[in-house]
Amino acid sequence: MAENWEFALMAVVEREIEQLKWLVKCAKSGKEGVDLGDVHAQVDRLGGLTDLGDDGALPVSQLGVAKMRQYNAVVMDLVRQLK
């Protein structure tokens, strides 16, 4: 079972994904002065968060690892929408 800090991490990642969705939408439409650099910065930030459990440095539950991989897939799908 996931620890409380894992649920907090998941909540942060979910908020960051919502921010990425907004950035992608703005980058595609050319609004709000958002460019690809902004999107890539957000992707880098999310990559750092979703990779926390992969290297074994933190004791992440199987649920936590699965959720982080799922979030990573969502991020990659959003990046593909830019093309």
C-alpha cells in the first residue's frame, strides 16, 4: 500500500499534468506567449517527479511505481500532441 507521502506526490504530479495540458493547448494555439521551451521545461519537471521511484532511491510501493509510469505515459501522449 502507498504511504501518505506517495499520495501527496501523486497529487502534485496530477496538478503538474494539468499545467502541462494548459501549456500544450496554449503552445498549439499560439496564445498566452507560451512556446515549446515552456512545454519542455514542464516535461522535464514532470520527468523528475515521475522518475523518483524508478531508481530505487526511495521506497515506493508497487502502486506508486505503477501510477508514476501511468503519469509518464500521459505526459508522453501530451508531448506527441504538439506534432
